Amino acid sequence: MSQTLRTRHYARRLITAALTITVMAGTAGWTVAHEEQAITGPPPGTAVWLADHSLGGAGRELPDPAATSPAEIARFFDRLTDVQRRALVIRHPDVVGNLDGAPPSLRYEANSRAIRAAWHKERKADPASPLAERYAALLAPGRRILAFDPRGRGQVAEVYGDLARARRTAVIVPGSDIDLDAFDRTGDPYGAPAGMARSLRARMAKDAPATPTAVIAWVGYTTPVGLGPDAATSRLAKAGAPRLDRFLAGLAVTTADSADAPPAVFCHSYGSVVCGLAASAMDRARVLDLVVLGSPGMRADSADGLRTGARVWAARDRTDWIRRVTGYDFLGLGHGEDPTDPSFGARVVSSESAHGHTGYFAPGTDSLRNFSRIALGDFDDVRCAEEDGGSPGTGPDCRHGLI
């Protein structure tokens, strides 16, 4: 980067930081009151799980969810009989349902039990509870809930498609204001994880009807609420990154026999901060493509600075307000360089026809078409940002070295 460009970048950082500090100072009472407490550590019910010696004998203890790798978890379940596995699901649904490395089919069954128990508990406390309605919606026939944690604002992961047969998979990591309540909201469907996942999988099925696919909407971390210190700092992202890392490690183990390639991971808004902090663990055995959209930054100065083996892609539409708060990290506020800036070094794709901050997965957009092609490994038809004649992206062909 030339000295002139560096000077302009620095000036923009100072101006944007000053504006952000001014806004936050004016809303300090609101933001402090809404500071989120990150949900970390092992799943609920872990203490009871560890005290269970029903398998009997030394060396037959249940694995510690906090200390056992997903690969070891997978080997543990491989050694069990079907009867033993089902007994653990019945006795410890909260743990089995959130145990990365456990067979997905067991996790679906365990989470169905855990959600039903939470629904009964909530209905007993308040028959008109909106939360009970949310639990009931998750119990609808055909839903595959891969993770469920009712603590805090609630966390959930859902599979769209048949993960056991999928040859191509994708994972969606959402940003701010997403939790159990907003997971499949209908008011802004393509800004909600469920809507993003459904739309992407439908497009993948259209583009490659003969290829079994699955898309996972992963809300496995505590997201920021609104605009405030949580959204402008990396505190919650630092808590979420190890959880994403562990989830992806478990996915690599449980899909190894069916998948043609590791998944593509799509990170929206603040989710791209989480992905940026988790990127160094994303080797090519876990993640093939890392795609950020509507990103405020990835806590890195460049794609190389992420230290990831995955290919790094980026998208941002012209009407996305996030462009006003990218490109700075000042006194702990902000998330670093703009991933769509040519100097960052990501492969920047077109998002033509997308509108606003939550329109990237809307049908008919270049961004959705590009995301499908990336997830399918079909790079010939990926449309780069410079091809739509707009900004950002005046750098090299985003398909360089791929076609």
C-alpha cells in the first residue's frame, strides 16, 4: 500500500473512531444496561453426566465435554452399542445434544428430548409464554436440531438437508441480535439464520440437483444486542471463536465419510469477527472456503494475517450501512481492515441486487448465486465484484488460480 493510501486509511480510522465514540458516549446508559454475558464452557447437565458410571469399570467413564476433543468423542461413541448410545440420549439429552463429535442422528434425538422438556417446564410456569411457542416451533416434524442450549438468550443450530449423505456442506455464522427468538424470524427472513440457510440450500439444489447438500445455521455463541460496546469490540467474538472452532472440528469428524470436501463457512456481520478470530484453526481439513459478508472487519490487517488454510472471500453490497464502520481499530473499538478492500487480499465477489445489510441471501441476488457456487466448488461461474462495475473490488480476478 502506498504512503498516500496509508495516510488516507489512517485518517478514515480516526474519523470513524471519533464518530463511534461520540455515538456510544451519547448512549452509554443504554449500552451498559444491555451488555451481554457470554455463554461459555460445557453444555448444561455436564456435572450429572460426569457422575454417571453406568457403563461400569475403569476406562469406561463418560468423556469430559470440556476437555475431550471431538475426534475422541467420536471414537467413544463408536465403541458403544446401540443400546448404550440410546441410554445416554435418554439420561443426558442436554449433553449428548451439544456434544461435538457425537453422531448427528443421536444429537437430533437428544435435542428433541431436551427441547420438549424445556417446553413442558416453560408451559407449566406460564401457559402463554412466547418462549414456549419458540420451543414448540423447534419441535415441528422434520426439523433437525444439531444443538440446543436454553441458557441466556438461547443458542441453537439446525441442519437443512441430510448431513449424513451430504457431499457438499455449508455453515452460516450470523451476527448481532441473533438468538433463539430471532433464529427463524419471518419479518426479515434473509437476515435470520434459518432463512439464510434455507435460501442457500435451495439455490445449491437448483445449481446442482444431483449433489446431496446440507446447510447448517449455527447460533452457538452469544451475539451482541443493538449498537454498543458489544458490537464495537471483540469481547463476545473472543468467547464465541473457540465454540465455533470446536463445532467445525466435530463437523469434520462426523461428515468425513460422506463429504466430497470440507464445508464452506459463511460469516455475516459480527459473525465475521468470530470467524476471523477462529480462522487460524481453519485448516483445509476443516474448512475449504471462508466467506464474509457485510463484515465490519475480521480483527486482521489482511487475509494472510488470518493465518488460515481456507480460501478467503468477501462480499458487500453498495447499500450496506456497514461500510461506514469498517477499516479501523482504535482504542479497542472497531474490527480492523475492510475485507472487501483490495489491499486486504480476499477474493471479492459481486453482490449485485442485494439490498441493505441483510439482503445477501435473498433470491435473485448475485451474492446468493456466488455463495452457492463457492459452496459447491463451482468457481467457473462465480462473478467477481469488479465484473458488476461497482465497488468494492478493483483487484485481481477473484477466481485466480481456481479456473
